[in-house]
Amino acid sequence: MSATAQSPATGSIPAQAGHGAKRPNSTAIILFLSLGGLSFAVLQSLVAPALGTIGKDLGVATADASWVLTAYLLSAAVLTPILGRLGDMVGKRKIIIVVLVLLLVGTVLAALAPNLGVLIIARVLQGAAGAVMPLSIGIVRDELPRERVSVTIGLLSAIFGIGAGVGIVAAGPIVEALSWHWLFWLPAVLVAIALLGAIFGIPESPVRTPGRLDVVGTAILSVGLVAVLLAISEGEKWGWGDGKTVGLLVLGAVALIAFVFVELRVKNPLIDVRLFKHRGVWTAHVVALAFGFAMFGTFILVPTLLQLPTVLGYGFGKSVSEAGLYLLPTVVAMVISGVVAGILIRRVGPKIPMILGGISVTVAFLIPALGHSDDWQIILSGVLTGIGIGFALAATSNAIVESVPATQTGEAISANTVIRTVGSSIGTAVIAAIISSNVSPQGAPTDDAFTIGFWVSAGVGVLGILAALVAPSVRARRAEAAAAGVDDFDELEATAK
């Protein structure tokens, strides 16, 4: 693999990618990176179904306990681009070890937390693991044989959706059989194994981007992301017209605009915003935003509908554990489609899988939008959702990797991860607002709330399709990537031809 291309935007030159005679164990690398990604994704969603139980046990209201989710979200959004950039600068293996240490400490601290304050601190530490995704994909690009890169990236990308689904499915049984503390003890085991694997089984990436961390850009981006995500997360509770919500949205918008101007002028930007002008990059970001929305839209709509009492005429009367089982087909479909997408991407590039993913998710929401009274409608919708998300997440990650130089993998994937996180936050907030604004006199969500929610999610799926259609073809992407300094995908290009 050649890794000597100079980045036009930063002027940085990576270290030579000489590995010597012995190639690292690819299977071990994939296993350990998968465990790290799975741990982060599971912890992202595992807590949500148990917020009421956690709040009751700690003696706080469920609204206050929701900060357990918010703290994690804010931390991940802020730290992901910082740690992704540091990985490009000082070595992805070094930073992923730091990240996994923080995740392990945060997970153990959360399991032992005696009060809400300690639990929130623990969740902030866990949020640092949002950088696992960009760091892992960077390591895969640097270390694995070219013919395994697209398939592995597809698997790793799907795992983030899989982990979120597993968290929703497993939360109920864990809390019922053990206690909420085990929501953290069990993932801690996975984190510990991933950490040991990173220390002893993953070689250090030879690719570097010399430079300094952009402190000013980091501060401005942090303010912008925290302001926007806090407003989105708390807007339903505060009121969307409340001064705090509006003020934070305005502050966030101003800060993000300022961030762009700053990054265009500094020598070593935190995120090279010039990458966003590439069609292969910005279309992948739009698709990621849409699918972040769709993924968490289904994780809210489906369990909520299933748990409503049958006496309403449209509820299914399922327990938390039973409702979670309905998401198992979604998780299985993500596993299979993520790998299939990687194979397909090797042959035809990421555009077609993105389009197929968008179509699958759109149809998945159209089915329950037209009718959601029978089990088969929910299950079929879940399978199509899993297929669509698996295809789309694999395709967006591969599209980014094939569009930017190896020296900028971390920052580019970090930006995509943050955008998907923003999409998830918007999806959660919008669907929650739809449900809460359509309630019966008894306080239960009406049937119309779910119909509207499914239609809105289908509309977002259409946005994903449109962005995928605009994405460049294989030939156009290769030409654009070559102009950007990408020179490590010759074998993939030959395979595609």
C-alpha cells in the first residue's frame, strides 16, 4: 500500500507504510475493532429503555435522568473530531487505546455510580468512544489488504447500527433479571477485551499528519455542537419557542459558521472543511444525516407502539423485553447487509448500495405508515430498515474513505460520525415531539402520532435517496479522489473495472 501522498489541504506527509515482511493478523484486527465499536454503540442505546428505572433507583425524576443520555451525546459529538484528528497526527492505535481506557473507566464508574452526578460524569467519559469509528476505519485502511478494506468497513459501519439495536433489545431483560448496574458491567467485559486486543493485537498505523491541534477551531466547534445538540435534546422539554432553545440554536449556528471561516484560514485545521466541497464527501454526509434520523426514528416509534395497551385498539400490549425482541430481525438484517454491501461496493462502488439503502428504508417506513395493526407489518418494516441501514452506513463510510487522502481519514470519518449523531438527535427530538403533541385525553399517544411519525421518517428516507442519486459514479469518484491526493485504491479500482 502506498501512503506517501501529500495532502493538498494541509501539506502534511504521512510516514511510509512499510510493514516489513510480516503482515499483521487481519482477522484479529477486525475482531478487536468490532468489539470496541459494538461496546460504544450498545452503550449509546442500552440506557434509554431503563431511564425510568435508573431515575427511580437514584431518587430523581425521569426528566433529570435523561441527562444520562444527553451527556453521552454531547461528549461524543465534541470529542469525536478531536480524537479523530489526534489519531491522524500521533497514531491511530495510540489514540484508540486512550479512547478504550476512557470508555472502560467510564463504564465501570457508571456501574458503581451512587448518584446521578457520578453517573453523568461516567457517561461523559464513555462518550469519548465516539472516536472508535473513525479510528477503526483509519486502521483498517492503513493495515488491511486492499481487497478486504471495503468489506471490513461495511462490517464496522453496520456494527454501530447493530449495537444500537442490541442495546434496545437487551436493556429490558438485563434490568428485569439483574439490575440497571449490569447495563454497564456486561459491556465493560467487551471493552476490556477490545482494549487488550488494541494493546497486543493491533499494530501502529504508519500514516501520520504532522501538525498541531487547532485549539481555536476545537473550542468554536465544541461550542457550536453543544449548543445545537443541547437545544435539540432539551427543546421538547423546554419548549421549541422558549428563549433557551432559540438562543442555543442561534448560538450554535453562529459558532458553526465561524468554525468554517476559521478552518479555512488556519494551517492545521481540526476538520479540513475543503473536503466538504467534494461531491463524494458531502453526499455521504447528507445520507448519514438522513439515516441517523431514520435509525433512531424506528428505535423510538416501534417499541413505543408495541408497548401501548391493546385496549387502545392500536397498541400491541408487549412488555419492554417483548418489544425489544421485535427489533431482532432489524439487527440480523444489519449484520448481513453490512457485509453484503462491502462486497457490492468492491464491484460497483458505494453509490448503488447507498441508493438501495435509501429505497429499502423508505419502503420500510411506508409500510407501517399505510398500516401498522399486524405483526407482519412491524417485522417486515424492521427487516427492510436493517437492510437499508446496513447498506447505507457501509456505503457512506466507504465513500468517505475513497474520496479523501489516507492522512485525512480520521478527520473525514469523524465529521461523518458527528453528522450521523446530529441526525440521530434530530430524529429522536422530532419523533418525540410528534408523539407528545398527539395524545389522547388519557395521555396516551394516538394512532395518528405513529402514522405521522412513519410518514415523516419515510420522507427523510427520500432525502437519503436523492443525496445518493447525486453521489458521483465510480469513475467520477476516482477522478475526484485522484485530484485530492488519494493514491491507495488502485487495486480496488482495478477490481471495479
